Amino acid sequence: MSARDQLENYPGELAMLRGVLGVVRTIAQHGDLTELRRIIAEHYADERAAYEQAGRRTVRDV
């Protein structure tokens, strides 16, 4: 088991978070709050699906 596997709650979690952070940075510089809310809601849905696929509780259950 790699160090990454020990840190991630589901496969690809760190990559997903890095991607979301990049989008948040761009929105913070050039976007608006509505777009930020949409991205966060989309990430939450993606994360819930990833937890379920990995057979784990969702982030809200942890």
C-alpha cells in the first residue's frame, strides 16, 4: 500500500481536490460567487459518488 493510498479515502481523491482547487483559484480571480457555488456543489456530488463506489461512507457520514 502506497503512502497515497493511506491518505486517500477513495482512489483519485487527491487529484480531484487539486483539480477543484485550481478551478476555485480561477473563479476567485475572474469569476463570481454563483459559479463558485456551482463548482462546489458539483464537487460534492462527484465526491459522494466516489465514496459510494469505493464502498465507504460519504464525507458527511465521516
